[in-house]
Amino acid sequence: MLAVHDLEVRIADKPILKGIDLEVGSGEVHAIMGPNASGKSTLAHVLAGREGYEVTAGGVTFDGEDLLALSPEERAHRGVFLAFQYPVAIPGVNNAYFLKAALNAGRKYRGLAELDAIEFLNLVKEKLKLVHLDEALLKRAVNEGFSGGEKKRNEVFQMAVLEPRLAILDETDSGLDIDALKLVAEGVNRLRDGHRSFVVVTHYQRLLNYVVPDRVHVLSGGRIVRSGGRELALDLDAHGYDWVKVAAA
Amino acid sequence: MNVRLISPLEPSDPFLAELARLESRLPAAEPPWLRAIRRRALASFGERGFPGRRDEDWKYTDVSTIAERPLRVALPGVGPLGTGAAGIEAGRIDTNNRDYRYAGLECLELVFVNGHCVSTSAEMNYWALPEGTTVAPLAAMLSDAPPVLRSSIERMADALPDAFAALNAAFTADGAYLAVPDGVALDVPVHLVFLSAPWDEPVAAFPRVCIHLGEGARASVIESYVGMDAQENLTCAVTEIIAAEGARCDHYRVQREHPRSYHVGRLSVSQARDSEVTSFSIVCGARLSRQDIAVRLEGEGASVALHGLYVGDGRRHVDHHTRIDHLLPHTRSEEHYKGVLDGRSRGVFNGTVVVHPDAQKSEAHQSNHNLLLSGEAEIDTKPELQIHADDVICSHGASVGRLDPDALFYLCSRGIEAPAARAILTQAFIDEVLGRLPIAALRLGLTRDLGSGETSAELFSALI
């Protein structure tokens, strides 16, 4: 489904990713772990189409299509979703209004009829339960005045409504206490259906206790220095990142 | 009275000829005092001429296109439309046009075509207006003007702030007169609709609105200036609000003239003790728009709130000049203006607040925030606080910015097309002003018309 091939990325002439190879198949959950400044978030942003990154080599295909040639909204239409590490507060934009516009943009792309307000509300009320969010959230401005936990749950809620084919979670666990983490993980797990794929970017393996990955990749210095099964995350937890840095050296 | 000696105009002066042409169409009964004022005002205009770029107040606004073309005053009951009323009957003016009617707005309505009243809402004939209340076309009041109206017109003519005010004083023949006696609340808003209509040549309209509220009286007035068709008309309007002790006036001015037309408007407000005035100035029309607002807080405890929104695109020019004078203690003012400028449009905001030495314990707050949607749009914003008292609370802030790229990326990453994402963020910026409009019909109508054309967030939210 997702194929990252020898991807090199710079930010303002500074190399960040130095040749990433990653294959994510349908229904798979891949964890990308790594110390701070290893390039994890850069990889997530480049996949979602954020500006400010220069791809100097390699490429990314999604179902065989050149993902990097697409605008962020085109990527979303094809089923790519990024759960932000820092969801953006947008004062004055009603959360439900925003989400309805997003959902209908995607439906329009797929040739489906747009949902009217009533149909939309019936859908989202169902999805809110998934992440235990209150309906009052719909009337609030996007992420404005949300607690850290609410923001992250709102990301998972949006994911549930938009039903992406590939969800990239960028440090969705950061800043969450254990109860909030469990809520987020539960939401993610209920979206695992054997077809939807996940790339879970995280610094700690804590989230992976709840969202169990098929593969774990360790990113360090802009390269994947080690890949393995779930047990790799446990090793990292036990030995720290210095262990992989030394191993890679 | 200190009246400056002004030399009369040459008889050949084209403005004087224009005045003669206008007067030939006015009722013969027009009183001599009014004719004298017209001549004096015209002479005053002749002395000062149109403002130039060297006038500090007009530094960023070039009115040479207005000055250089012949001035043709729109006359009552003439032109290709026939009388305005006949034009309406013949269906040439669509009075159901939603451009100026707000769905669900219950109001008393007066409709003007090029400055002259052509219809008043049928309800006004049998509407139980509170006793002593007058809501009438100004033309109907002038021949036998109540003393307060006459003195108001005379006082304004004695202190003409600029050339356009002088032209209005010389050429105004109609408009609206609203007088609410002491202790009376007019529950229904008065909607004054000024349509600028096609003529065989560009014409100039000079409406005058006088709003006089007695002690403790209340009224809401909406002035809508609407362009009917491609036309380089000029509208030069003057509104005066006099709020006696404890009176409350909500004033809404919506300027959506045709993009080729010119609009110069002035709102002059005098407030006595404990009076409250709220003004909204929404500007999204005209090739060149200039709005002056001058507020005098003349009584202790008087308070004013000025809200504004200007939207520019193409090569349009939108100028707001406001001035608030705090003359006595415990007066309060707040002013919040926002602008959205696209294309090669240019905005000007100049907000002067003067706290006079006697105005201790006063409070003045001002903000002006601007959103530039293109690299070629410009804004000149200048807050000007002159504080001559030491025990006051004043604040001001101005900003010029662009759409937040992080917010844009967030919306697009969810599948919203970039133009729609920009429209959503722009709408949110605008909604902050429109959201304060207390009249729901006005708020919803303007949100729909000024927004992206999609269902507004508020309309949507109402469904939830």
C-alpha cells in the first residue's frame, strides 16, 4: 500500500532523512520509534504533504501512485490521514462545520453524495462514542481551548469519521496520562479492521502496549537503523536508544 | 455665533448651476433658511475645494476621480426610471431583491432611489408608532421643520468638517428623520435602504439622516447602501445621531454599492450623560469608499462602541476614519475594526481617540486587525490616541497578517480543497465582527452574503 523508497529530505539545506525504505502493507501496523530529532516527525509530515520540506532523492508511492506529487488534500482524498502531534487550534471555525466540510470533500472525490446536516450528525454522534468525547465538542471551535487529551482524542475522532486507508499517528501518545492514552489507543484499535494500515510514530513504547504493532522500525540520524517485530520495542524500552545507536555504529 | 465670512460663488460656477437645477425641482415651499444654508455650504465648499493628498486626513485616499468629473445631482422624480415609485411599479427596481432585504427582518422600511424616498413600508401607515415618535422621509419634514430638526441642520451647516459634508449640506433634499421622545423605546428597527440606480449619466446622491433620541429613548437604525447596476454613481451621505441623557441607539451601516461607484459617508454622534451608542460599519462595496465617524461623548457616563468590517478586492479602496472625543469624566469608548483585503485593494484605518483634560476616569479601547489575502493588497492602519487626562485607562492594538499556514495545512490535510480552506479561515476572521451583530436577520444575511457562499457555520450550528 505504502512504499517509501530511499527517501532523502532536507529542511533549509539541512539533511534530515538520509535514505528511508519502508513498506507498509494493507492492514499492517508499523511503529516508527526513535530518539528526539531522529527525523520521525519529518517523515510523518512529508507523507501528509506539509510544505517546507525538500525531497532530494527517492520517492513515495501509495497504491502505486506517486504520493509526493499530490497536494495535501489529494492525499487525504486517497485515504492518507495524519494525526497531528500538535493539532492546530482554529478560532472561529466550528468543529462540526469543519469536519462536515472535510467529510463531504472526500465523499465528493469518491463520487458519493454529500451528507446533509442530519445525516452527518447521525454519523458523528456514533463516532464520538468511540473516543468517549462529548457532543458539546462539535459546537466548539477546532481544538480551541481543548486540553491536551481532548486534542489527541479529537484527532482520533476525525480519523474515525474520515475513515482513512492509511493513518499516520505522529506522537499521538505525547503529553497524555495513562487514562487518556488508553482512550486514544482504544479508539485506534477499534479502527483496525484488517484493511486499514497504521504508521505509529512514537518516542516511547508505552503506546505500543495498547496498539500492538506488526513491525517496529528504529529511526536514528535520519536512517532506519533496525527493524523487527514487536519485541524490538520492548528491547528499546529496556536498553534505551543508545543501545541502537551503538549497534548501528 | 461665529460665522466665517465666505465670498459667494461666481454665478457661472457649475455647482451653483447644479443647485439651481435641483431647486427648480424642489417644492416651492422650501423655506428660505434652508435655501440660505445651501448657498452658504456651497460657498464653503467653493473655498476649500475637494481634499488633496496634502490634507493629512486624506493622505492615503485620492478623490481626484470624484473631483475631476462633472457633478450631476440626482433630482427627485426624473430620469429614465421615471419617478422612482413608477420604476418600482414597472418592475425596473426589484424591491424583493435580497441584496438589501434581510430575510426575516421585521422592520419599518424606507426605500430611497439615488437619495430620494420612493416608498415607505405599508406598515408605517398603520403601525402603532409610539406617541410623539416620527419616522419620516426628510423631504416631507423640511417645509415645516420641527425646531429641533431645523437647529440640527443649521448647526451642522455651521461646522462643516470637510468638503463632502459641505456638498451634502448644499445638495441634500431628502433622507430620513427619526425622532423618539423621552422615555420611548421604538421596538422595531428602522431600515433605510438607499439604492443607487442607473441613470443616463453618473449621478450623485446626497441623503441626510437625522436621528434624535430623547432622554431614555431607544431606537435601532439600519442604513443599507446598495448599488443596483453597473454605474459610477456617487453617494455622499451624512447621518447625525443625537442621544439625550440615558438614550440608547444601535446604528448599523451596510455599504454594498456597485464596485464601480463612489461612496463617501459621515456619521456624526453627540452623546449626553449615560447615553449608549453602538455603531456597526460594514463596508464591502464601491470602487472608492470613505467612511468618517465622529463621536462626541459630551456627558458623564456616556459610552460608545464602534464595530467595523471592511472587505476589499480588485482595485477597490476602503477608508475608515474615526474620531472619538471624550469630553467629560467616566466616559467609555471601545472600537473594534477588522479588514480583509484581497487582490490589489487598499485599506485605510485611522482611529483617533482624544481624551480631553476634563475626562478623568474615562476608558478607551481600540483594536484594528487586518487580513491580507494577496501579496498586492495593502493596509495603512494608524491608531492615534491623544490623552490629556492622567487618570484614564486606554489601550490599542493593530495587526496586519495573513492566513495561518499551519491552520491551512490542517484543513487541507483533512481533504478540504485549498480555496475552501482559505474561505473557511477568512469567514472565521469575519465572523468575529458579524457575530456581534445583535439582530439575527442581519447577522445571518450578511454572514451568508459576505462569506464563501457555503452555509455559514452559524446556520449549520443552529441545526445541531
